[in-house]
Amino acid sequence: MLSERRLEVLRAIVQDYVGTEEPVGSKALTERHGLGVSPATVRNDMAALEDEGYIHQPHTSAGRIPTDKGYRLFVDKLAGVKPLTSAERRAIQNFLDGAVDLDDVVGRTVRLLAQLTRQVAVVQYPSLTRSSVRHVEVLALAPARIMLVLITDTGRVEQRLIDCPAPVSETLLADLRARLNARVVGRRFADVPPLLQDLPDSFEYDDRPSVSIVLASLLETLVEETEERIMLGGAANLTRFNHDFPLTIRPVMEALEEQMVLLKLLGEANDSGMTVRIGHENFHEGLNSTSVVAVGYGSGDEAVAKLGVVGPTRMDYPGTMGAVRAVARYVGQILAES
């Protein structure tokens, strides 16, 4: 167990290294921070921290820099989440409030996160598997052709064209629309199929074939539309950190190009709280020199998707965590109001 003084020394090393990009020496620590001890004592504390694997010396005669283990202790014990200023909060709200649909919300969120954190932003679209039905619309395009529109509580809109075996009257469409919405609005996707099993039997015999085709299309939409989508932005920000990556930035960029890698990264985030994975804690070898800060967002108490940022381990963790949390909260509010 580290003493309070050594924890303060580690905090100072992390803060100075993140701010200056240079290895930190004992003299600099005593000059910049009110540690209340001599440089010799600080050197002893730094030697102890190095022995325990929290810092290391990148090359002879250099100062010390944090290791993954040191950053982990900093995040878990020493770093508070930095709150955004009122001006930053207003700017986030104003920027996101201008979104016109879900694609725009996700696109704006990616750009905003990348700008706020100066890292790579990753946003997952709300998952249909976690969504509820907000509204079902059936529209006549031709006497025997219908458009089915499914709107989710997270703002996703799914459309299907349906060719019916016979012309469908406006009266039947209105009746079908009303009965569908009465049964499924507010229901989770997984709960809908049993609610529709006996619905065709409640219509006139001649109308049942068309009703059954519409219901089959709706159920296919609920069950089959499971593709998870990711939007990424700000990859150019990583070029500012070339010296933070041991050999080359290429493995990082290659990992970020793989959608399944990004989905797994966000999937490891805790639904109910902030997740920070540092360096070799990341499962993908190409991301072993990066940190991932992610959190769930949603229109209610339950997260329907994740968002976060990827950057070098030499990251402003308090500021990044504050920005990610604030943006997730605002996106959730927008989905709840949409």
C-alpha cells in the first residue's frame, strides 16, 4: 500500500507528464508542486514507485514517466472527473439541439467529442435489440403495395415495402394501424412477437392474407435488423501524438478501421458507469498503447448504446472522463425528447 505522500508524488508525475510531454524529474516536482519535502525525499519516493512498477525511466539520465499500472492507480484513486464549465455545457446543448434526426445526432456527437477531447471519438448507434416501439405506420403506395414504417424510442426509423396479394383499402389500413399500435407501442422488441400471434384472426377472412404479410414483415424487422453500427471521427487527432506510440501509429489506425474491434471496445464498457481501459488492458494488440474512455447512453435509465474516445495513454483523464460523461448525458436527453 502506497503512502499518501507517494500517491501525491505519482499524481504530480502523471499531471506533469500529461501536460509537458517530457519525463519528470525530482527537481521539477519539488519546484512545481507543494509536496513539503526535499528533492532527496522525492527521489526516494520515485525510486519506490519505480520498484513497484508505477513509473519507469524511458532512458538513462531521464526523468520518469507513468506506466499503465501508474495510470490505472491514478484513474482509480487519484483522478476526479473534471466538470465542464457552464459555457462548455451550453455549447454542447446548443450544438446537439440542432440535430434533425438520429443520423445527425450521432454525427454531431462524434464531431463534438473529438473536438472537446482532441482524441478519436467513437459512437455506437442505439441498438435495436435494446429498443422499444414508439410507433408503427402503414401507408398505401399503390392499391396492393404498402410501406411499413417502424419508429423506435431511440429515434431509429426502419422502412419496408410490402406487396400484398390483393388491394388494401384505406379502411383496412386504418384499422390495422390502430390495432398494431395498441398492442406494441412502448413494448421492447423481444416482447412484441407473442402479442401479434392472434392478430390476423381478428380481421375479416378475406383481409387476413394481407394482414399476415404485413405482420410477417414487421416481425422480420424486429428480429433481423440486428446490425450494430458505429461512427468514428477525429482520427487525425492521433497524428498529434506520434511520439506517444512506441514504433508507429499504424497498428492503432488499422485497429480503428475494424468495426468489430470498435464494437467490442464499446461492448466492454459498463452500461451503468464509466469504463476506462488503459494500455495493455485493451484486448486488441494494436491498441496496447492507447486508452479507451467509454460510457453508456440512453433515453431512460437503461443504456441503449455506448460512446467514448480512444487516445494515447498519456491522456488528460479527468477532462476526458468529464467530457464523455457530459456528452452521453445530453445525447440521452435528446433521445428521450425526440
